[in-house]
Amino acid sequence: MRISQECVGCGQCAAYCPYGAIAVFGRAVMNGKCVECCTCVDYCPVCAISGDA
């Protein structure tokens, strides 16, 4: 998963990630727990997350 500069740090992706794979420090960052389920992509209000590695 890739998080672009368009991320506004709202935390929606982190809140809905079933694996706890996202933290928000000003903007979202992925950790090693990501299994690419794409739940974060569905909940990002600004489409800042994509499946591109």
C-alpha cells in the first residue's frame, strides 16, 4: 500500500484498519502489519491510499 502526499491525517484509515497497520503522525504511515486488505483505501476520504507498492 502507498500513502500519497494528499493525506490530510484524518485517521479514518487507521480507525478502520482491522490489523492496526496504520499510525497517524501528521499523516498516515504504514507499518509491517499491512496485509493489503484495502480497507484503508475504501475509507480514505481524499483517496490518498492506493494499492501501488
